[in-house]
Amino acid sequence: MVDQSRRQLEEISEDVLLDAFAPFFKDNSPDLRNTALVNKTFNGFFQSRYKVGLLLGYVAEGNQDMAEKILSAYPELLLERGTVIDPSGRKFTNITAFELILWTLDVRYMGQMMINCIPQNEEGEMLRKELLTQYERFEKKGGVTYEYKGQTHTEKYFNFEPLLNALKTYSENLTLWTHEQGKNYWCTVVGRLQRDLPTHVRQHYCAPDEPFYPLPQFDQGEFNRTLNIQNCVTDEEQIWNEELDAKLGIDFGIEGAKIWDIGTEDAACRVRAVDVNHDLAALTRLREVRMQDCALLKEQLECPPQPVYDSKSLWEW
């Protein structure tokens, strides 16, 4: 199965590889294309660099299926480092895919998939030990370092606190503010902070089978990774992508899986405090559960690999 997956990946044409690779290495894409022109068959270094870049890109954008396809063929890529720019614009340099999911807290599903891709042989045992070393080094160093808006940040995990505080402020002050004050805060403060969310948190906002109310446990066996969101202004479904991000934080903010710009003074068009409180509670719960999942992930790495069939069964082991 691994050999078949390797052949499928290696049969991809050069142009397709370069086109797929470029978005995740924008700064280096001219150099990479020149390298490919010099060596049409790709040397081993370039092939490895491409695969790592593609893997990091898929992980950053929450594309678990494609990341799994790569790791099923090349589980050793879990140890390789590369550079990636996430959908919010953060640039991570010299990072592994495993370290990236620890920072984003996309551990219950993406992290479990990575462990499931480790073969149960001597090579797999070496990979397991190396991932445990990565985890311990991650904790000792205080997380990962990235560049964002011209500044360098080092964090152990994505910081939910600014958005949680903004939601709380909106909820507590909505009845005290004028319509214009509420609209401005919702669109430019709450919305702007939502642009910073890692992809898997955005996917939780959009998850049709696990809405933020009633308060979910965030422990389902499978995660429906969608970015489809309802625009309550135009009554149309949109995708939470770069195009939407360009207006998020300027023209609107997101509540649940809905876009609101609070365009009129009609109370029905205002984002209600009770709905914002649902989001606040859900995001707080999500953070707590994923922090617990991080600890469970480490426990699995500390033990020899065991057969796993789905995400939920693993977390009950």
C-alpha cells in the first residue's frame, strides 16, 4: 500500500508539482522552478523539499485527506522541516508538520492521523521516538516561532484569548452601545481577530453536525472539515477563503456559521448577545478539550504503537 501511494505521487507531472508547490513557498518559487529546469527529473533534495512543503501546506489549510495521502506514502516526512505560510499570513520557518499541529491544537484529528500513518515496524518505532522528542523539545522551547505582520512571535499554542475577550466585551456592552458602536466593534474588532484563527478552528465554526449551540463536547469520532458558511446579509452560502478574509474584519464578523454585518438598526439584524455567548462558551470549551487532547497525544507517543481504527476510539484507550 505504501509502495502504491509512493508511485502515485511520483507519477505527478513536473508542472503539476511546481504549481501545487508554489503557494506554500512563495518567496522561493522562482529558485525552485530554476532548479527544476536544470534537473527535469528532480534531484532527491528537491523532491524531499517539495513533499515537505506540500505536506505543511495541507496541514496548515486543514486538508487532512491530502496530508494523510502524503504521509501514508512517506511517513518519514514527519521528521522533515520546512517553511509554510498559513491562511492568516503567519510564516513558520524550519517547522515540522507535527510541531505545526501542536501549535494550532489540531491534535484530535490531524494529530491522530499522523500517528496512524506510523508503520508498525522498526522504522515506525524510530519515528514514534522522534515525534516524542519533537513534543518534548516543543514544550521545553515554549512552542514555535513565526513571523506575522513584521513581528516575530514565540508561542506554545495559538492564543484564543484576544478573541474570547472581544466576544465578552461585545456581549457585555451591546445594550449600552449605539448601533454604530456595536457595528464597528463587531466588524472591526471581533471580525479582525477571527481572521487570525487557524483553519481547524474556522472549520469548527462551520461544522454542520457540531454547531456551537447546544454546547458541544468536541469529541466526535470524525470531523467534517468544511469551510462553508452562510451569509445572512445576502442569504447565500460562501466559502471561508482568502476572498472572504479580505472583507472579514472590515465589513462583517462571524457568529456561529453565519456572516453578519449588522447593516441596519433593526434589532433582528444585530448579533444578539446570547448568540455571542454561545460562541464564547464553545470556543472556550474547544480550547480546553484540545489542550487535554495534546496530553493524550503525548501519552500515545510514550507507548509502543497500537492498532487504531477511528479518532474517538483512540482517545478512549
